[in-house]
Amino acid sequence: MAKKTAKLKLIPLGGLNEIGKNMMAIEYKEDIMLIDCGMSFPEDEMLGIDIVIPDITYLIKNKDKVRGIVLTHGHEDHIGALPYVLKKLNLPIYGTKLTLGLVENKLKEHKLSGSVHMQVVKPGDIAKLGEFKVEFMRTSHSIADAVCLAIHTTVGTIVHTGDFKVDFTPIDGEPIDLHRLAELGQKGVLLLMADSTNVERPGYTMSERTVGTTFENIFRNAQKRIIVATFASNVHRVQQIINAAYKFNRKVSFSGRSMVNVVNVAMELGYLNVPSDMLIDMNDIDRYLDHEIVVVTTGSQGEPMSALSRIAASEHKKLEIQPGDMVIISATPIPGNEKTVAKVVNQLFEKGANVIYEALADVHVSGHACQEELKLIHSLVRPQYFIPVHGEHRHLKQHAKLAESMGTPPENIFTLENGQVVEISKESAKISGNVTAGNILVDGLGVGDVGNIVLRDRKHLSEDGLMVVVVTITKENGQVIAGPDIISRGFVYVRESEDLMDEARTVVKNALQNCQGNNIREWAVLKSAIKDSLRDFLYAKTKRSPMILPIIMEV
Amino acid sequence: MAKKTAKLKLIPLGGLNEIGKNMMAIEYKEDIMLIDCGMSFPEDEMLGIDIVIPDITYLIKNKDKVRGIVLTHGHEDHIGALPYVLKKLNLPIYGTKLTLGLVENKLKEHKLSGSVHMQVVKPGDIAKLGEFKVEFMRTSHSIADAVCLAIHTTVGTIVHTGDFKVDFTPIDGEPIDLHRLAELGQKGVLLLMADSTNVERPGYTMSERTVGTTFENIFRNAQKRIIVATFASNVHRVQQIINAAYKFNRKVSFSGRSMVNVVNVAMELGYLNVPSDMLIDMNDIDRYLDHEIVVVTTGSQGEPMSALSRIAASEHKKLEIQPGDMVIISATPIPGNEKTVAKVVNQLFEKGANVIYEALADVHVSGHACQEELKLIHSLVRPQYFIPVHGEHRHLKQHAKLAESMGTPPENIFTLENGQVVEISKESAKISGNVTAGNILVDGLGVGDVGNIVLRDRKHLSEDGLMVVVVTITKENGQVIAGPDIISRGFVYVRESEDLMDEARTVVKNALQNCQGNNIREWAVLKSAIKDSLRDFLYAKTKRSPMILPIIMEV
């Protein structure tokens, strides 16, 4: 009998059937390596949750095997879970200079700085993580210094695109390394894992450079101050704003905590070039004439506490909108943020600003590859197997279809769920099982202490509020000696509903008297009687069902 | 001195700086007439609210003057507040046959049927409401039987577009009455009020007919069942689905309460033509072969309880998705619904359905006019004054800009807020004041009983849950004789946080002992002591701030 050959295991721990929380584990013999370690934003039903991170039970179980985390770029959905994961598993981290600069910032906030081994890599480098040889290749994305990966293993080579687009004219002059991808394809690639975010969009994503042209046209005609909101991490976008400001003799100031942080990191590391006499402090903008000012700010998603939202609501300490100010929102709303962005736009218009956003001008391009770019990668890499990553199920499904249209046999394409394990050898591949995977909810300092019951209660409370009913009874004979007292919150405005509250008290009194008449003393039964009678009464009166909390005190 | 001439007053009570809740009052001497009476959906922060309706304080104050409500079409954002308004003001209603058919349905639900005077009108008719002569003109929209209005007054003629698009090839063969609009423009129009919804979009909205072509192409290649989700009220869309089904020999069944209701009304009134042998009951669909079935369903917005959402979640009693079923979502997500629609699409894909939605094919067109259509109306009507209506502030602002580009002097354009009054005479127009206007929140049976305090509490509860602290003290000396008991909901999963709860109890005990040591007996002070100590403790431990409800019982 032939000796059983070792197989590669691909284990997505996040990023599949969802946007964000990207994390892929690759296992071979005694080694596990990780690609990215991202967070995601809570779904609407995750009330009160701050962020969501991957469940790493499988990695903790196999902690002796895990060799490190390779990062493709510095976006939150690729690095945001690092502080939480590193507290459980102290792993070396590999990434490019800017990526690790952003990670360092994050670790400082979590007081983890200095305790983590960080290895700076650059395109062309190869890092060894156990049996894995990870080669870094230049790519383009809506953040500088993004890479894609070729992971060389005994079984074969794996190409992982990270998040990417094909920008032939990137701002930093360093386009995606199509030559190396072609070469790898020529030699033979076992498996491709590729970004699916924009797979529904036909054609090509426009070059980042086109936004610069739009900026110039807008800046040329602006008479007053210009305020541009964009993602802080989109260093190339920020550079283009600076370039346009330079061209039209405007000074630049940065507003918003993350904008200032990221810009400082990017300037220190040489990713952002701002002539020193152009840079002014937000405190000094009033010393200049209107047509000499550009403010670059956070808040392009309408985030309630961001600088732009505060500007729009007249709550910003250093900047008040004047009629004629030009505000450019250089971003597209992430699904779910449409209404918050629209609110900010409306507020800005109301204050007399001239607001330019994606619906009105080409002030944004995506960072993700559209269909024709994806086809280019598939045709260069020509993989034996394909796993679509980074996307909701509909995206993965469309990407599988696209791969099939490019010649990958359907049986070689795996549309997975987080936690599903694919085993690949040189001869064959199959889904071989499942490991624990899922969402860990972070709420304040709590990691994983908010579960379904808590969320269900929050939802109930958010819709109908609550009513607390307190009654004090005697230990001897269960006589009611105080209450029932009723307190409500989030239900009705009490002062205008005194009659309703009085009636509610009577309903509870009657229910309790009924119990006493029947000699019922069990607390559970008393509580049920209170709950049921009150619920029926309130529903009949208001068609609402507040949470009812009966509390019995015994003295 | 010249006699003071009576002026027209335009008073928007809803629909400005918002999407929905459309209601415009026009006042002249002793008469007030209303255009539309719509509802809107609650904003994200209006937790637990069902719908929002206009504040009609001004109308109630002037109830002797109000002559009636003229309806432009049967969408909820134009008729949805009728049951609530009619309970306060019994007014005659004017509308086309289908519009009033839909109103009748609504009044039945609210047990108001028969008590309201409804006057059916048709294009070309003129209704007299006091001094106002209201002329109805055919227009196109994403519902059949929509009209625009010419309101003839002593001061001049007002044109109100309602919601509209310019469809040169509408399904019912009756396009917008451009001839009459041109004639009115020729004679002189005092004021134009026009739909601003799509003013950000360049070009033209495509004809409804183009969707029919897409349906035919999709139906032609479908092998299994076809399920189409669309708005029930989009009767022309439903007709096109039926036409395509007819062409490819499929039977049609309707699913979802509002779909069945609206289809029945539309068939009865002759707006929908379904050969009787094509129509089958949902209970019978399994009697037919897969390629013989089309199901038309509600749920195109991913509404959680809708038929399509239940189908996607395998919770529909009569229809279970089979691999290969074709699902067409013939609608675009209303801003705010993107994520719920995406969720349904993902679930359908997971069940093996072939899902077609707007991102993938032209299965939807808008019901609102884009820039070129708006320009056409402006150029035909040539109004002296212009008020943009139906849109958020950004839309109104863009529409004002468009009107200016079409030759209306900026001082003749009024970008208003709800409640602002514009007075117009033959010679001049100005903003003359304000009346009460705003949002009335409907929650269950409660109309207006949920206000800011209740909403703020719901928000607080939804994010961090609550903690109830109960303590029983004696009347004589304020000794604690029972408790403190602590109950939490929506905060942490209690079983895994017993230590935290124990510590919390100790914190409260200490706070109370402290008060007793200082001989403090006032309840307000005791409650503050409990609240403050517990809040500080919990925030330090969890970085969360649940609502804290201290309750003191005295025996």
C-alpha cells in the first residue's frame, strides 16, 4: 500500500459569506500559518456591539503549530482583530512597512506594543513560516503598500490576492506584479484564492489617478475653503488631495483622530509627501484666507462622532461651515451607511456648503477588482483549484461562476463557509470536515460575553421598552405589604399615561389577590401571574409588548 | 391706499427634507386644500416605531377651512397617513379609481370604510374644493393611475407633478399629458411644485417597458420555477410578469398578503389583466411541473416578515426553494434596506437558487424622473415660481439649481422646510412664517405617545441593557431588611458573570451602608448613591454603561 501523502488544509476562519473579519488558516503537517486577522462591523441585530472578531478556538487548540500571521495590507478588516488574537496567541507578524506601522499604532492603543515580534517585508521577499515559504508581491488597493502572496509548499504553490485591483497607473508608480503572477502561472499554481468584493461589477475599476483629475477640476473652480473627507488609510487619495492643494496654492490641515494618526505614520515612513510649508495646524486655519485652505478629514461614512459629522452638525471646535465652502466626500457609502452619509450631506447643504459626492462627480474609485480584472488574474494564474474569498455568499457564488467561465472545472472550485476544511493534495481536493468558526462579539471590555440571549433582550427592550413590577410580601403568609410598584422605561411617556399606569397597577393587584385567594405562594407562579395579566392588558390597550420584569421581595 | 389682495399660501406639512410623509396644504382666503397624506418609515434612531405621519396641528386649528384631500397616486408615502388624519378630520377624498381602491383597502383595515366620502376622478376631470379648481392630468409612475395636478386659483395656476417619470411607452399606453402641460405653460403658470427624488441622476429614466424585455429573456432560458419579487402596487410590473408568463406557458400564483390584496383590487378595477386559466392558488403549485410555474411575491425590500424572506429562510408554508429555481428581485433597495435585501439574496443562493437582482440585470427601472425629464417639465411649464418637493435637502437643493439653469430666477425659487409658509400674489412671493409641522410617531395603537425621552431610553437599553436594583427598607429607621437584589437584562450573560453580579451587589451594599452611616434617609439621595457607585463600578469593569434603575420599597 502506498504511503499516505500529507495534505494541505485550507481553513477559512473569517471573510467568507461576509464582508470583513478576514482570516485564512493554511495547515500542512505540523505547521499552521495565517493570512490576515481582521475585524468586521456588527450586523444591525447585534445591538450595542462594538466590533466582531473571528472565533479562534481551532488555533488555540493547535497553538503549538501556529507559526505566524502574514498581513496583506493595513485595513481594519485585515488587521483589526490582531490585539484580541495576540492576547491569546503571541505570534510573529509579517507585513510591509506601512501595514506594520498601522499595526503598531493599534497595538499601542491596546498596550501591546513591544511585546509582539513584527517582521517588515517588502515585495520580492520570502518569509519562512515553518514549512511555508511566503513570497510577497506588489499589488494595488485603496491603501498603500498592499501585497498579494505566493505560498510555496511541498504540495504546490498557493496564490492569495489579498484585496486588490489592477491599477496600471497607480499613484506610487508601482503596479501589481503581473509578471510574477504570469511566471507562477507558467510554472503551475495549485490553488488560487481571490478577492470577490466587486465580482458583480462588469468591466474595470478606474485607476486611482482619475480621482486626482477630478480633484484638480474641482479645486480649480473653488472660491472658498475646501474640505475633503476620505478614509485616513487611503494614503494615495490623501496624496492626491495634497497634490491638488499644492497646484492651487492651498495649505493643508488634517482633522479627525485617525486621520492625524495615519497621516503621521505615513509621513514618517515616507508614504506621504507633504511640503512642510504646506502643512498647517487646525488651530491656525482662520489665519488664512478662504481660498488658501484645504482640510482633509475623517467621516466619509457619516460616522456619528467623526470630524465631518461634527462639522456638519456645527459641533466641531475649529471649523464652522460658511456658505460657499466646498465639501467633497471622496468615498462611497459602505452598505448600511447610506442613510448616515445622506444625513451629513443634507446638513452640509443646509449650512450653505457646496457638497460634492459620488452621485454628482467622480470623486471616488473602488479598491477592488471588477470582472475583467478578475478574469485577467484567473487567466494569468491558471490555478488547478480555486477558492473565492472576501465576500458575501452571492459574491463567492458569482466568482465561482466567473472561474468556471475561465476554464476551472466546477469540481475544482470550492465555495466554502467559515470553518469548512478543504484538503488538497497534488492529485485531488475535497471538503473534509469542519472546525469551530464564527463571530466573537466585542462590547466594551467584554470579548464574547454578549451572546444571543443578551442580544434578544436588547432587541426586545429597544422596540417596546420595559416595565418593572416590584412587590414586597411577608415570609410568614405571603401578604403583600408594599407595592405593587410599577416603573417603566422606553414604553410610554409616563406623565401623559398616568391613567394607563394606574390601571396597570390595578391589573397586577387583582392578579396577586387572585393568587392569594387560591393560596398560591410559589414565586414562579406569582411572577407568571403578574407577567401574563400585565402583558395581556398592555397589548389590548397599546398593541405593544414591553419586557415585563416582576420582582418579589420577601421580608 | 390700495386694497390688500388675498394671497395664496403654500404650506408643506411633509415630504420636504425627507423621503415620504408627503403632504402639501394650499390656503386661499377661507379655503384649505391638501395634496396627498402620506406616511414615512421610521429613521434608525426611532426604535420600535412602526410608521411616522405628519403633524396636522395646523389643520385641526383651521378645520373649518379644510375642504378635502386630493391624492396623486396610491403609494403609502402619499396615502399612508389617511386613516390617522381622517380620525381627526373627516374630509372628502379625491383620487383616481385605483388610488381610491387602495385607499378603501386601507380604510377597511382601520374600520373607517363607509364613513369617508370618496370621489373618483379621472384625467381631464376638475374637482372643486372651495375656491380651488383642481384639474387632474395623466402621468406615469411606478404605480398605475397616477396623476399630476393643475390647481386653478384667482391668483394663478399651480402645477404639482406628484411623483412622476416621463415614460413615452408606458404599459397602459397612456403617457403623461405633455400637451396639457405645454398648454398650461403657454397660458402662464404661477407656481410649479415638482418631484425631486431622482434629481441627482443625469439622463432619462428608462421606460417600464424595458423591464418586460428583460423578463422575456430571463423567462426564455429558465428551466425550473420562477419567483419574482416586486412591489405589490407596481401593477404595470406585475402585468409584465404575467405577460412573460403567458408567453412561455407558465401559470401565475401570488404570494404575500399585500400582493394578494393589491392584485385583487387591481383585477377587480380592470388595471390588471390575468387570463383566468393562468391564475392558480399557492396551495396548488406543487400540482404543476417546475417549468409551468411563476410565483409573484412581496419582499423585494427584504422585509423580515415578507413572503420572499420566509421563502429564503425556509419558513414559507407553501414554497420551498429547490436548486435551479430562478428568483428575480425586480426592485432596487430603498436606502437603508441594502443589507436586508443582501441577506435574502445570500440565503437564496445558499439554497441553490439562481438569483437575479438589479446589480446583475435590468430587472428594475425607477418611477421617478431624472434630470432630463425634469428639464422637460420645467421647460414646458415655464413657471413664475418654483418649489422643489419630495426629497431630502440635497435633492431639493439640486432641483433648485436645475430650475435656475432652466431660467427661473433664484429669488423665485423656494427651498422650504416642512411648516414654512410661502405667500404668493400675482406680483410677489415670500416666506412669511411658520406653522407647526413635524413627525408624529405611531407605535402599535399609540399615535404620538412615544417621544424623545422614550426613544432615548430605548436607545440606551438597546446598547447596554439594564440593571434593576431593589432594596426594601423600614419606615421607622431606614434599615435595609431585604436586598439589594440585582436583576439585569441585555447586559451580560448572567450565568457566566456571577462574580461580576456578586461584586455589584457588594458595591451597592457598601454605598447603602455609607448612606446609613451618614444618616441619609432621602430616597433621591439613596438612589443616586446606588446609581453612581454601580455605574462607576460597571464602567471600570466592562467599559459599558447599562441603564441602572434603583427601586426602594418601604415597609
